[in-house]
Amino acid sequence: MRLLPTSKLLSILFGCGIMLLGFAQANAKPSAATPPPSRLDQFAKLPNWAGVWDPVANPQTATAPVEPVYNAAWLAKRNAHPAKKPVVTEPVDNVHSQCVWGMPRLLKSMRAFEVIVLPEQTFFSYDINEFRHVWTDGRKHSLHAATNVGHSIGHWEGQTLIIETTGMQPGLWINYKGATLSAKAIVQERWTQVDNDHLKVDVSVLDNTALAKPFVFTRRFQRADTNQLIQQQCFEEPHDARKES
């Protein structure tokens, strides 16, 4: 019997090996992909902000600037506002004329609120029937009509919630003195839990159209003794609104 040359035999064996390897790969079951985090795993990474929170009137709150610093063009526009005239026949503050606080005035108010933290969003419910959805599911700002509280998106940096809000209704008073912002205003927030019973938010209001510099302030909140948020009625007198912002 004639034997094949060694080189020829090795070539045949190599070819058979390649064929067998290809067959095995074609019939192999795909490896299981890494499963996404379970719902419990996602919740485990989030802070416990459940419950009702009350504003704390600390020195920082008391000394925070009441008025933003306007640029010259916007200041002239503000000085022409009806609220600056000697006689105002109708209330123009949206708090006691429309029962609307809006953003960013909610952040400076003395209103209690409840927080619900979910993986996809954080929900703020205030005791004056105003609500904020902060989407943390990776979406971008949507193009929509301006609203009182705007459109908020955020993300977590460890246990700190970073929020950016756009699309707020221009013309709303952001304090009882009649300060307003343009349609291009942006509110940036950093929410952190100082300890089990205290929250802090650092706020920067940016508006290249209206402001000469960012309007910056800090608010602190303490966990309330109750877990039930009681909705309040609108203010009846302007001086009540002054206590709130």
C-alpha cells in the first residue's frame, strides 16, 4: 500500500479540523448575554428619600438673594411691567391670581413636598397641587409647549441627583417682587441627602437672555414627622405669598 507523503497527510488533517470546527460553531448554542439588573438591584442603588419633607429656614435660606441680577435690556423690560406701576387694578402674581408657583419658585418656597424615587424617574409632589417628573431613563429634553414646571431630565452621580429643567413658562413670577425669566431659562439642581433626615439642593438658574449672571441659591429640607402630604388651598391675600418666596 502506497503511503501519502507526510505534508499531504497533514494538509488533509488540517482541512478536516477546520471543517469540524466550523460545524461545531454553527451548531453551538449562543452564550447567554449578561442579564440586565433586576428591579430589586436597581432600587438597591437608589437613596431612600421616601416621605414628606419640610423646608428649613436656615441662615443660608434667609440670606439667599431674593432678586436675580438682570442684564440691562431685561431690567428695562421688567421695569415696564404692570407690577411696577403705582396702581395695579388686578393681581398679577401667579401665586395668588392663578394658584401657580411653577419653576424655579417652587424650590425657594416654604412648601412641603413628597418624593418618590424610581429607577426611571423621581417624582416630586408639592402640597399646593403642583408636581414634577424628573426623568432618569436616559431621554433627552423633548420639544413641547412651555409649562409651569418645565421639562426635567436627570441622572444619578452616586447618591446625588443631578437635574436640568428647560421649557418653563416665561413671564411667571419667580418671587413675590415680580422677577421673571425668559423662555430660554435653564434650572440646574444637585440634590443630596445630608443625613437620614435632611436633604439639600444647590440651584443655579441660567438665562443668557435675562440674567447678567447665574442666580444661585441653596435650600435645605428636613424629614417631616408625618408620611401624609396634605394639599393646601390657594392664598387669599398677597402678603401670604410674600411669606413663601
